[in-house]
Amino acid sequence: MKRFLMALAALLLSGCGELQEAPAQKVLPWMESKELVVLVQNGPTTLYVDAEGNYAGLEYDLVTRFAEQHGLKVRFVVTGNHGDVRARLKRGEAHLGVALQKGFEGESLMFGPAYQSIQPVLVYKAGLNEANVWKRLYNGDAVVKTLPQYVQSLNQLKTRNAGLAWEVIEDGDSETLIERVARGEIDYALVESHAADVAQNYFPNVAVAEQRGDSQQLAWAVPDGDPELLAMINQFVGQQMADGSMRVLLDRYYGHVNRVGMGDAQVFQDRIDTILPKYRKWFQEAGAKYDIDWRMLAALGYTESHWNPEAVSPYGVRGLMMLTNNTAGYLGVDRLDPYQSIMGAARLVNELRDMVGKDVAEPDRTWLALAAYNVGFGHLEDARTLARRQGKNPDLWADVKTTLPLLRNPEYFSTVKYGYARGGEPVYYVGKLRTYYDILARHEAPAQLDHPVLAEFVVIDNPGNLPLAINSRLKGAAARPVQSASL
């Protein structure tokens, strides 16, 4: 009897082991289903819900563009584990994995061309001396937390610094580790450079080390045995690189980082608590009236005056939104009255957007309008004229911001209608304003919290209910995960 029970127990244990490793849920061939199943790790550099409640992210934009170009539906499957993307792709549970480091191919995967370069970077509490931080780590006096994809860089460092030790966090992303450093839960983390540069704006108490790891190339991967999909990817990525589309996307997501220093970011976040409450309802009213995100108007006001209704510039602009006397007269507002200043500025931004052109896609239409708010619409049009002459797109902020600085050069400003302008200033101005807006989006909710709307050919599966919304980290608010969604 005892032997029977032991054998039965062994059988049950064996069966339990088999149940823990559930068989792979292989997808149908995409040529048959006409649907591309894509594994992606959630995060602000891949796929997320942006400040306005829309799905966004470099990978989201690229994949949907690829799918639409080839007449395919696309189903994103969101995971919080980078290694899970490779493992499930090898098991045939998806057709495509995105934002994967080349050099980690292993068996059963084929990689497309690299389209983005990142570097592993160390983050730690601001105020510490970087040299001392590295010394502690190299001496084995501290442990750095990291993600699986950056272990290779740490192994390279360990060959020269035997005391270096780390702990791998299997589930999570770079932003989560950065947030844990900011909260004092961990001392050091090795994360992705793009994520660190972006997150430092809203975690200003975190420093990013100057010393960085070797560059890593990101690419898409497909399982072995699908050379046709790989060939399509190779052609698509090559096209995106050649026609400038990739440059525009990278600029859209990363072109405005590092525009605000740590000290300024900290002061701004303090004033969100202390000063913004005085004007929040007026920004919200103006935003609702002119169909502008109220946080964008608030960021504009802070960029102009730091929310000081008595601000004065050497050039004669005054008030919370820093209107000229002529502009205030045209708008029919008292520029020294903060309410009227806000309402007048919102109306002006709305008119500038219309002047830029209703056929210009967002967010470029707004960025161009805000540049005109700073430098004048005539000078903006001159810069767009120069863009056309240079074969660039006058409707893309990424292109126009390269021609605005030329308005300081007689070789160029003498050939356009409105002449000389300090064209570099609106480029810096819009970048700084965008940074303030990104920070506000982490602290202040939009006017409405709607579920994101998807194109008809897109489905988002988020089986783990991972937090995708950029507002999920709002102070005092619970995380608001975005569950599986489709039209």
C-alpha cells in the first residue's frame, strides 16, 4: 500500500509539472488569417496610452503603419516581460516581436534590420557623486537592479570589476525601475537610455550617469521559417529609414527630451501643487471652449511666465500668457487680468492652428502653432517656405525646426518675406513647452478619461491588465490599466 501511494504521489507530481508548462498557443499563419499577432512589452518607448488618451509609442506607430501598408489586421499582445517576448515568439505564439536587442537572437529567430540605437545607463538618486556610485558598485558594496536584456553589458563591466553584482528583475520595464529609484525603494538601476532621458523630466530626483554602456541595436524578430514576413520587414524598415519617416517618429517621441534641467523640473512640479490650483479651472474652461488640452495651455502659460500674472519681458510682453499690447488689443482682452490672458491666449492658439492648416496632422499642427505663438506666424511661414525649397515637409515640425534657425542667416532670411528672426528660439521654446506638458500629463488628468479609440484593423490584448495609460502614475490616483480593447 505504501509503495502504491508513493507511486501515485509521483504520478500526480509529474502530472502537475506537465500542467505548469501549458502547450504553446500557436497562431495561424498570417497569410491565412490576414492578422499579424505582435508581442510587445508595455512602456513609454514602445506602446502606451498617451496624455490625450490615444494609443501611442514608437512601436505602436511603426507596426500599425506596417500592417496598414500590407492590408493586414494587427493584434498587439502586451507583456511586462522582455524575455517573454522572445520565448513566446520562438514557440510560435506570435508572428512578430518588436523592440528586441540584436545580439540576443539565439535559435529559432530571425531579425530584421536595426532601426534604433539605445545604451544601458545607470540611474541613481540625484545629489550623489557619480564616481563614488561606480566605486561602490565596483567594490561590491552595493547591488544594481536591471532587466535581462542589459545583463550582457554588466558582464562586460564585470570582466574589469570583479566585485560588480546585480539582480535581474524579470517582470518590469525601465520606467518602473527608475520610479523605484526615485521613491528610494532601490539605490541603483541599469536601464534603457531613451527611457531614462524621458523619465528624468518627471523624476527630477533621479540622476543619469554620464558613463554609458555600449550601444545596442533594436530590431523586429520573426520565428524561423517565415522568410516572406522577414523580407517584408526588411523592405519596410529600409523604406522608413530612407524616406525620413523613422527620423520623424524618433523626433516625435524623443526630440524634446533634455530641454528642462533637473532643478527647473523640480520647481515646476512644486508649482503644480502650489500655484496651478489658482488657475486650473480657467485653463480647463479655455481648453474646453477652444478644443485644446487644458494641460497644453497650462504648459504654455508656465513656459511664458512661470504662471506669474505680473510678468514683464524686455520686449514689452506682459501677463500670465505674455501677450503683446497689440495682440491683447486684437483679442479684446486685458492682458494683466489672468483670466482674460488665458482665454485670449487659447483663442490665439486656436486661430494659429487654423492658419497652419486644418489638413496638417496632429500633433505637428499644434507644435507649429505654438512656434508661431513664440516667433510670429509670418516667420513660421518663412521657415516653412525654406523647408519646401530644401525638399522637406513644411507640415512636419521635425522638418520645420531645422529651417527656423536659418532665419538668422542673411543667406536665407534675405530670400523670404518677413526677413530676420531669432529662429532658434522657437525650436527651444517648443521643446521646453512639450517637456512641461509631458510632466503635467503625469500629474494632472485630462478633461475626460475615455477609453482609447482604435483603428478598425487594430486590437490590443492586455491579458495581465498592465498599466498602459501615461496617467496611471497620477499622484493620489490608483493605476488605471487599459484592458483588451478593439472596435
